[in-house]
Amino acid sequence: MFLVYVPKNGITLFKIKLDNLGSSSHYEFSAYFLNVIKQKAGQGGEPNVIFELRASAAAGSLLAYIDVGKIPHSKTLTWLQRGFSFIVPKNPVELVVTIKITGENSVLAIDDIQLRTCSTNHPVSVPPVILLNQPTFCPILSWEPIGTTLTNTTMADFVPSGIFIDNHNIIYVNDPNNSQIQVWNGGETVPRSVKPISLRSSRGIFVAKNGDIYLDIGENNSRVDKWSNYLKSSVPVMSVKGTCYGLFVDRDDNVYCSLWNQHTVVKRSPYDRTYSGNSIAGNGTCGSKSTMLCFPSGIFVDTNFNLYVADYDNHRIQLFEPGRSDARTLVGNDILGDQSLNHPTDIKVDADGNLFIVDHGNHRIVRFGSDGLHCIIGCPDTNGTESHELNSPRGIAFDTRGNIFIFDSGNHRIQKFTLARNICISYNLPKICPNATWNQDGITVVNQTLIGNAGRGIFVDSNNTLYVAAHNKSQILILGENSVSPIGKNVSLTPYTDIFVSNESEIYYEGHNETGQIKKWLKNSNTSVSVASFPGNCYGLFIDHNNSLYCSINTQNIVVKMSLNDNTNTVVNVTGTGIRGSDLDQFSGPCGIFVDFDFTLYVADSGNNRIQSFQLGENNGTAIAGNGTPNNLELNYPTGVVLDADNNLFIADNNNSRIIRVIRDDYRCVVGCNPNETSTSDTLNDSYALRFDSHGNLFVADGFNHRIQKFTIAANSCGNSNKNR
């Protein structure tokens, strides 16, 4: 054990040589620290520990710089383990680890210094090499349409050319006109300036885990430099033959540069003996083939080393898999029909693989995922100087909260657009084209043998798992998307119970033993707990995104709710007078319910042959379907209602044994539309409830046929696939 007094200017404790290490092997170096004495109250007392890894003791290059943070004063003599992991470079002579300590007026004990080999049986928690933010977004998200300006032309000669935000929300902006990097710490309005070297005509910027700033100076100096935040000096890391419009450093410290005029992307490993990068995308000639690029701009490399390229003059986003020279076009170049790009300049990828693209020529930001291409900022695509407009944007970055910062090139400013809505839901809201059709021959996914008589409550979660309330069998059946046979959970159910599954995969249902008693089946367990007691049987159940549980009480003609966020168990009447009637504040046997993101309540008002909608806080509803609708599609005792991504209604028209789609004033039958057909697969008998999977397929509780039917969406009915938004 070492006992170290930390003086005013800090101390370099010792240097440890590491010999005979296996090339390309993974090691962990660590030590235990204890801050045993706090010398002066209010001064120092919390030394900061830094690990350095160099190629040799004398003048070896800095391979890793890890600031593991402060060691707090310990009143209970608790030792803290600190360290880092690293991969040994090829053919090393020796490596040197240096432990440096800063922070005066403390005494630090150090013990149990270890070097361990990492293997599959000994996982190591490795600090992230990349500081780039990749937020996780929920399916329902949007940003405020009005941006705020981080900085603009009020700063002298400020013309930004690149932006990076680390996971501490420190903002780095390349300012080549002033030959500086402007740096904003969280919440600051005035930046501090970093002046590495001449940055004239600089474009790309990237910040590594240790705070080192990688900078393009290719046009004037034919290289990429690394500014060490610790050493306060620059070193070259790659020689290039032009400007790097895109710059990226992956998790193994490989440096990537998209060479605009060379129509290629080059890469250099930190262990390469030469500084010149190797071409990994594009053959150096402007062209539109899969092996070619034309003025590549922004780039992104994911954790699997897939390379995404904003292929500017080909109006597309290209994906190059590791080791492949031919790319796959993800977006643009008319691959999505009329949803094309116009000179894209930057690309970011979120935690789920969704693409965020700077659509430079259309003056907008678009998002591309499983639900297609959608404009999120700068919509419609007209340029301008107002806060909601962009003018030839070039770069994009996220902070940790999912806010978007845009390098708005034509307006010489950085614009921030705040994340407004980020809602995770457990059910599916597919985006379905107006002319979509469904295959009329249904597939029986749960039959009478499994369900018993008249299964009514169904739910399909966002993983496309089907849940069925089989009250006759006293079971909840669970069928995975690719499963053939469901598994059953033995529970006692009321005959008309609905079923709802939360984001945590907890199943809500009404138990048989006590009227209005709602139970929750806990995930990965064989137990349930009571969560609510309502004054009658719940024919409809729903949980909104504020975690309020709704219940439609059929016999009392009301809809009530209770918050699941507190323990008061207060039941609140949402709508309905409790008296059967046809006025706009009355029901006649309400059944299925649905609540949208604005807390508008939709009710299948069965006995009144209509669907009612109620705005938040309003007692009087609006009849939005039923009672003499166009195309002779009058409703007859509707019992279920759901919405798609565009708030179009889908209705279980129970006594007519069919499913109705409502788009504004257009009412169409989509399933069960030929009651005279003799085929059992395309007819329904008591269509009680319906749900979507993420693909837009419909699941219907076919009550008196004692089965659950799946109707697949016709693949050729839309130009693009139907997916959750």
C-alpha cells in the first residue's frame, strides 16, 4: 500500500512499464484508492485521478488518457476501484501506464494495483470511446417547430462549419473564419474559445472520449490534427488529399474522413505505421454506381463499424458494411418514390438505428426508420430566416436529452430545436396509406379449442405479441409473433373483460371474484396484484401515456379513470351521466375505449350505434361515426374502436360482423364485407374487438366463431410498407 500526500500542483505518482503483452489482446489496469484525510475544510480534499497509457516511457505517443474523476473523502474507509481497459497495439515494445493525481490538501492511500487479461469469462466495463450522443426515442416523437438561436452573426465574423455535442452536453463549433473552436458548456450563453492552429477552410470536427478534438485542416495543410485537451497542443493523426467534409472516430479510435473532391472516404487505424488513410468507400471517381460516391459529405460509423455516407450529388444515403466496397442505398435517389432527398450533407443514427438526415437542398431535417421518411424540422421545405425556417443546413447533432442542434449554414447560425414529445406506448399505431386493403381470407391464430366460447378481450403489444382473455378457460393466452402455440397464464376472468398490456409487459384485466376489481399480472412471475376497484364491470380498459387507467362501465353508462402513479386510488368520472340516453353526454352500454396522445377519449357507444369522442375536460362528446353515415355503412352495436397513426378510426361493427375504417367523412368496410360468402375464413360472427400489429395487420376477436382472426394487409395495396410511426 502507498500513502501519498497530494501537494498544491498535484503529483505524478509513478510510471509502470508493461512488458510481454499479447498483441491485440484486451487488458484491464486498475487500483484501489482511499481518501483518508481531509486537511483543510473547504479546500481541496477530493483529489482527481488520471491514467495515461503511452507507447514508451520517453516520447511514446499518447494512446489513452482516462480521467476517472474525483476520489471523495471517506468517513467509512471505503476503498474505490478505478481503472481502464485497453487493447494492445500491434507489435508493441513496451507500454507505460502513468498515474497522475491533482487536487491539494489531501492524503491518498493506493493499494492492489493490478493488470488483468480480459476474456469472455471476465467482462470489463469499458468507458465509452465515443462521446457522440445517440438518444433512444419512443415511437411517438416530435420537436418544437420554433428554434432558438445558440449564436449568430452578432459574433464577429462567425461562420460555423461544423458542430459536435458530447455526452456532457458540451457544444463544440468549428469557427474557421476566426480560426477557433467555440465551446459552450451546459447552459452557457457565451462560449470560450480554443485556438489549436490555423483552421482556415476547416470543416469536420469530432471529439473523443478524453476530450481530444479531431479537426480537419485538409485544404490548407493536407491533414487531420488532434488537439489534446490535456496537453494543450496538436499532433497530426492522418494525412489527407483535401477537405474532410465529414470526420468520425469510431470506438477503436480509427479515424474516418470523407474527401469531398476525391469522392471517397478514407480510414486510418491508430496502429498504422503511415499517416495516410486507406480508401474504404468510393473509388475516387464521381459516379452513381454502388461502388461510387459523388462529393461525399457527412459520415457516421456505428458500433458494428457500418459506415453511413451522405452522398451529396447522388442525393442519397449509402451504407457500406465492413469490408465491402459496394454500398446499399437506404434513402434517396428515388428509392422511396416521391420522398427524395436533395443534396444531403449530414447523417446521424440514433440508438435504434433510425437515420436523421440533413436534407440540405430542401432546407429541412428528415427522419428515416421502419415507418418511412418523415420531415421533422423545416417543414414545409422552404428556406428562410425565421426561427422555424432553415436555409441550406449542413450539420446536425443531438444533446443527451434528444434536442437537435442544426448548423444552419445559409443563416450563419446554430439553431436548437427542443424535443417536444417522446411518448413510449405498448400498443401499435401503424401508419397506413389511404388506399390500403386487407386480405379477406383471415388466418385463425387462436381457435375454439384454446379459447373456449366467445373470447373477447385481445391486445397486441409493440413486439407483436398477442394476448387473449380466454375467460371460458380461465386463462390469458400469450402468443409471440413467430410462435405457433400460445402459453397460458391461469387467471379467473370476467366474461366481458378487456385486456391491456403496459410498457413493462404487465397485464391488466378484470378478475372474476369481485366486480370492478382490476388486477395486474406481474412480468416474469406467477402472481397478480390488485391495482384498482371500479364501481362496475369494465367492458373497456385503457392506460394513457400519463399512466391513468380508464374503465368503461357498461351497465352504469359511464367512463371512469384512476391514476396509477399514486396510492390514493381515487376514481374520477371522465364522462357519462350514469343514465342511459342518447344525448351527447350520455351512453347506452359503452364498450371499447381508446385514448390518444392529446387525451381525447373515444368510446364505442354500443346501444346508440355510434362512436363518441370527448376532448380532455369536456363532458359533451361528438358523434364521429354512426347514425346515418355515408355509403350506407350504418353501425349496429359497435363494441371496439382503435386509431392508426393518422388518427383514422377502425371500428368493430359488432352486429354487422365487420370492421369499418373511417377517414374523415369516408367510411369503408375493410374486413367481413361480404356477409353472404360461405367461406369461414373471410366472414365474422360478432366482431367484438380489434387490434393492430406493427405491420398494420388486423387481429379481430370473432366472438361467436370462438376464435381470433388475423387479416394481413395486402402487400401491393400501398407504394410503401405500413409500419408503426
